[in-house]
Amino acid sequence: MIWIFCILFLISSHQKDPYYNKQGRPSTYGINAYIKNNEESLIREYEYRIDTLYDVYIYSDNLDQISDGDLGEFYIPDYITITNQEKFIAYEFKQLSKFKQKTISYNERTVKGVIFHELTHAYFYQILITMKNNNQYISPEYSNLRMVPISNFSADFIEEGICEFVNYYLNEGNSVGNIPIPDNVKDLLDENNKVNNLYGYSSIFLKDFLYKNGIKRGIEILVANKPPTYEEILNPELFYKRLK
């Protein structure tokens, strides 16, 4: 009986874990299952750490077929889709070794981290709706109230920066202090630097402001003012001096 048990153990130990691909990263099957099984608990965790969310739903799908390589999308008014393509380094940041947590590159993402990022888009939209219903002024550049948003780099810079700040605030990524800061407008708008500038530098730009004012109040202040100009993005003190 012992040798039969040993054989069965060896066979089972070599069976592929369906939650991971051959590279040891989240598989399509695993991503679908993770989101389905953890949707409610992830939303509750976000609400506990940040604020209440209203009627947000999380799904998974192959975003390569409908977007330009994005890992997640928020669709107005209430649902989020996370790609189930095998592009994530782990399900959660805490699953990585301490060494990997310190050395992870900016483009390496966790499933949970992308979910928190997209939940923040939903939260941002929620605040805009609340402000609108309370007849509070919102600078028209923040176009999320439109069913067909109009791209605006400076408004996107602020919104994506908030989402990235929350991601690190919730411990789903490492420090962004090593992100190169653009020196001029050409560098700022360079498509080759888009990820670093729009998602990395933006969170550095907003970090102190959001720690000082809090996330909810910070968003309210930001959207009540015109987004930063290119000059203000490159010189943050100019932007913060003019905020109401």
C-alpha cells in the first residue's frame, strides 16, 4: 500500500496547477476563477480602506480583442473588465517574495492591483456624479460624465495618477520613486514614455497632495479646478499654488 501511495503522490505532485501557466504566472483559467471567487471580498476590502462603492461589478474577458493591450477597463456606469490574458506576474503582491517585491518593474502587475486601479476609476466617477447632483462645479475637462469620453492628457494624467496612488496605498505595488521624471513637454508626450508618465509620474505628482487632503477630498479639489497645463505638470508647485 505504501508504494501505491507514493506513486499517487508523485503523479499528483506533477499535475499542472490550473491556476498557473508554465511560467508560474496566473493562467486564464485562474484569472477567471480568482475574479469570480473574490469579487465581493475585493470590493469590501476596497471599501474598508478607501470608501463606499455603489453597484460595481467585476468581470474577466480577453481585452486583447477589444482594447489596445489594456489590463483592465472601467465602463460607465458600473462595471469593470479585467483581462484574462496571461499578462500578470501574480494574483496578489503579497504572494511575491520580498526580493521580487523590491525589484519588480513598473510594468509587472498583479491581478488584484489592476482591480484596485479600476475600482478607483469607478470611485472617481462616483464622486463626479455626487458632485454634479449637489450642484458643485466640475471643470469640463474631466469628461467621465460623458458617455463617450473625450481624451485629454492633463485630465487623464490626474485621474490615472489617483488610481495609481490608491494602488500603492493599498499595498498592491512597490514604491514609484524610481520612475524617471520628464524634463520637457517632448518627453512628457513621448508615446514611448506614456506608461511611465501617465501612470507612474502622475502618482508621484499627486502623492503628497493626496496624503495631505485624503483621497475623497483630494479628488473633489482636483476636479473643481482646471487640470494642470504641461508647464504645471513639469513644475508641480505652479499647479498646487493655483488650486482653490
